[in-house]
Amino acid sequence: MTTITQNKKYIISQSLTGVATIIAMIFLPILVHLVPFSGSIPLGAYLLPMFIAPLVAAFYLSPIGLVIASLVGPLLNHYLTGMPTQVMLPNIILELLFFSLMVSYVVRNKSGFVGMSALAFVLAKLIRTIVVGALTGVLSLDMFTPLAMGLKIALPGLLILTVIEIFLIRRSR
């Protein structure tokens, strides 16, 4: 097989995986929000459906493809469904970018470990909080209270990400 043929197959494979990731980033949150739930906080904040597809894709998609999916997925989701809201959209995109890059780095270096996705999620939220605080000039300890509350709410989703990650790590070995 020639190098050109191999390159074409790789590009097609990466493109299809990227499209599948973006589709999953749209439909997983929709499915979660279809579940009857009466809480004041959206169910997605508990289950983190938007982070599942990038976690899975990190095992199959190049880092650049993952970055593109992390940008396009939430944008399309917002324009198609109104979620995430316009106020939350930049935060979600930043968190997904940081999360995806961290998970992709760990996976690419064959150092995947149980809990990496939970750690990447926590670090992504922390980095996003610091970056937004620095850009807006409102960097104070008060910014970390909502972060801590958000992490507490996200515990079920972190467990889901960890279970998926265990399956993916075992499958990739």
C-alpha cells in the first residue's frame, strides 16, 4: 500500500471519527435532558454528557481533531438546541478544550491511568476559572466557591467518566 493511500485512509478515518464525536457531543446531552428531572440544576451538570465523547475520542482521534470537535460540538449544540446557554458556552468550550488536551496527552503517551478523566475535568475547570478570572480582571478567592460547588455536583458524572475510562484503558492494552 502506498503512502498516499495510507494517508487518505488515515484522513478519512480521522474525519469520520471527528464527525462521530461532534454528533455524540450533540446527542448525548439531548438524551440526558430528555430524562425527567425536577431539580433546579440541569441533569447535565450532574452527568457531564458533553465530556463523554471527547474522552472516548481521545483514544481514537488526533489531538487536532479533538480540539476541533471540542470547539464545534458545543457551538453546534448551542445553535441547534440553545444549550449550553450563550452565557455558559465560552466556559464549556474552554473546559472541553483543556479537558480534551489533557486526556489526549495522557492517552498518546500511553500513561493512561484510572482517574485521569476525573483529574483532567477538575484541572480543566480550575484552569478555566483562572483564565477567565485573569482575562476579566476578577481574580479572587471568591471565584473558587462556584468551582467547588460545581465539582461536588459533578461527582456522578466523574464516576461515569471513570467507568468509561476503565473500559477504554483495558480495551487499548
